[in-house]
Amino acid sequence: MVNGIDVARVRADTPSLADRVFLNHAGSSPNPTPVLDAVIGHLRAEARLGGYEADRTRAADRTAVRASIATLVGGEPDGVALTTSATDAWETAFWSIPWRRGDVVLTCRSEYVTNVVNLLVARDRFGVRTVVVDDDEHGQIDLTDLERHLEDPAVRLVTLSHVPTHGGLVNLAVEVGRRCNDAGVAFLLDACQSVGQLPVDVESLGCHLLTATGRKYLRAPRGTGFLYVRPEVNDLIGAELTPLGSGGATWDAADRYSFPTGASRFESFERSGAATLGLGAAVDYALELGLDAIAERVGKLAGYLRHALGAIPGVTVRDRGVQRCGIVTFTVDGVEADRVRVRLAEDRISVWVSDAAQARLDLDDRGLSTLVRASVHYVNTVEELDATASAVAQVAASG
């Protein structure tokens, strides 16, 4: 038992770890056995009974998935909308707002590529203006600059990546939420990389819309995610958030339709029943371990890896922020990031590469084109991190 987590048990639940060091949990973390059992069991039921019929037998379990997600984020089940990814959730939330020419969106330098592309599309289609809030000296969003921009009455939304995909920064979401609520401005938090490795509570964070995926630190199947919607967001936006398409609408008469009152209004009918149940199993698995225990272990492992990498000649750790998480990024002098990834893969160590095309507002400004990303989770061990640092040292020495 380490940091309150039975490491032997969670590793036994992850068969893929038997023959490799896996450090790409920020990409798509291997599913634990209970998640696999939930997914495969339902697929077998569909094969035996038919898809619709199998879903009818699990109606109560699907309802329980919403309750588990609500517990995970400190909300209510009717605020949960199931989606296919974090991007699906973010776009669903963003385009449910009736944008007007002259509206202003405030965002951060560490914002993710698909979020920024949507902001650019809103600029081109509706004349919405995006203002990028400066970073402070630690690489976090500058709260003083945020306060200054929030004085503009045209500001209609603030968007923030809680944890960027390309670094260990944990952005100042609580402080941003407090300032947004004081200013009466809606706050959309991308929690794609934080849910599952950090405690996330929508009330404490002060966000009105929260988006997340299943496949990363929650260790759920690919093709899953969720949107959380707090009811007061409509008052802050000045209009009722309505799905861009049909969403969860009911066709009430030949010329009339209506949407559910809760967040299910944002859901499409078709989704994988097996993946949904897998998402629920993954959330329950994380809740059983405890998010505080997970955050403590992940933070210690990531700190250990940063220290080990930082001691290697020619290696530079690139993470910013005062509070950091399980994502560790670095460069090796004279060696392209993808070459580092390939060399480590030869030793059965899985890392990934972040490039500027995913984070141009930040990495372009810092003069960085690519980074090696090693993302730890509670299933990893110090011995694995030592082996990783040793492999990186060999790469750095041989060039």
C-alpha cells in the first residue's frame, strides 16, 4: 500500500504493464480489468440479444453512470451530458451559446488546439473576438491581466485548460472561477487532462461548464467523455443554452419539438452502450481509489521523474507552473523529440510527443517545436521511472 493505493492490485488489474513501462496516460491510459469486463460483457450481450434489447436490460446501470460522474465532479446527475470525447463536449457547450457580433471570449496561452480552432471559427462566422490573457512569470494565467479584461462588458465567456496537454502546469482554475463569478461571466473549463488525476469539484472551481474525456487519466474506453452544465450558466450567458442540432430533443408534434430540462438535452441518441458502461466502471474505479490518494501518488511520481531527468546532462525539463501534475515534458539537446520516443520504445518504454501544432499560443511563444511527454499515473513505480531516466540518459549521451 503506497499513498493509500494498493499498487500491486492496480498493476495486476492492468495486464499491459507486465511487459512495458507505460508513460502515456495523458494520451490514452490502458483500461483496468473491471472496465474491460464491463465493455466486453455488454458487447457479448448485444451479440446475444441485439443492441436495443441489451440496452434495455442495463437502463438502471446507464443511469448510475451519470450519478457516478456527478459524484466525481461534485455535481448533480441531471447536470451530466454523455459525449464521445472532450472535444465533442467542449464544442457542444461552446456552440450552444447564441453568439453575437462583438462578443468577446477570454482564453489562456496554454489552450488546446481544437478549442482555439473553434474560437477562430466563431471569429470568422459570427465576428466573435478572442483575447488571450497573458501568463504570469510561472507560466500560469495572469490573474491581474484577467481582471483587467473582465472589466470589458463585451466579455461573454472565459475558457481555460485546467491542465494543458503539453506540460505539467496546473492552471489557476479556482482563482479564475472566483473572478468570473464576481464579474458575472460564464466560465468553461477544459478538464480533459485533470479529471482522473486530480480532485475536481465544480462548486469549488466555480466553473459553469466543464468538459472531460474518458480515455486519459480516468482510464475509460476511447469514444467516451462528458459535459457538466450548471443551471446558472443560462443567466450568465443571457440566454438558454440550446444544442446546435437536434441533441436530445423530443418531436412533440409535426411542427413542434422540445428539449429536456437537464443536460441530457445535449446528448445524441446514438452512442456505444458498452463504452458508456465502461466509462461508469472507470469512474467507479477512480472513486474507490480516491482522488486525493491518486493526486498524491501521481504528484510524487511526477516530481521524482522531473528530478531524475533534470539531473541528466543535455536534458531540459520544460514544465511550468507552481502546482504541477502527472505530465512531465522535456527536450534532449540535439535529438528530435520523436527520435527520443522511438529510442525509448525500443526499450519498451511508451512516451509521446507534443508539438507546437497542438499549443501554438504557448509553444510558439517559447520557441519550442516539439517536446517529449512522459505522463505518469498511480500504476507506475519508481523502478520504472529509474529505467526511463536511464534510457533517456543513454539517448542524451549518444545523440
